[in-house]
Amino acid sequence: MLDSTIGEPLYKDTKNKNLRIEKIMYNAESKELFVNDSLYFCGVEKAVWEYKIGGYQVLDKYLKSHKTEEIDFEHFSNIIKTLSKSQIIEHNISQIELK
């Protein structure tokens, strides 16, 4: 089961509720993915941030392709949760022993 806080959007500064994707920054220690100076998504594991499909780092590619646009909280949170769940499923598959 996924932690309900994974991918939750929060503001570092509640007076600055900027929705624009401007400055992408990931902090592995705090598991925070910033999309501008104030808005970030919490609980983003390093493996989720680095997750690649077709050679592209999914979250980074999405954010860069939507730079200067307002972010859709629900959609982006769902992407983070989907990648997190995919990692769990991939881990479980790798544990299956074939006879």
C-alpha cells in the first residue's frame, strides 16, 4: 500500500502560491521535488525521480516539456504515485522464483 503523502503538493511559502513550472529541483535527502521556489511535491523517492522509460527520466521530462505552464496537481501527483507503485510491482516481480 502506498503512503498517502507520496506526491502531495505543498508550498514552502504559503504566501507564494505560484502554480507555474519554473525551476525544477529535486532534494534526495528530504524527498522533495520543487517545480518553482515555493511549490513542491513531497515523498518523492530518489528511485522514482530517476525512473526512466524509453531512456527518458519521466518526471524531469514531463516538467521540462510543460515549463512555464501551470501545473495540474492531481495529474502530476498521479504520475508520481503510478511510478512509485510501478517500482513496488517491479520489485515483487523480481522476487518471483521460477522453477
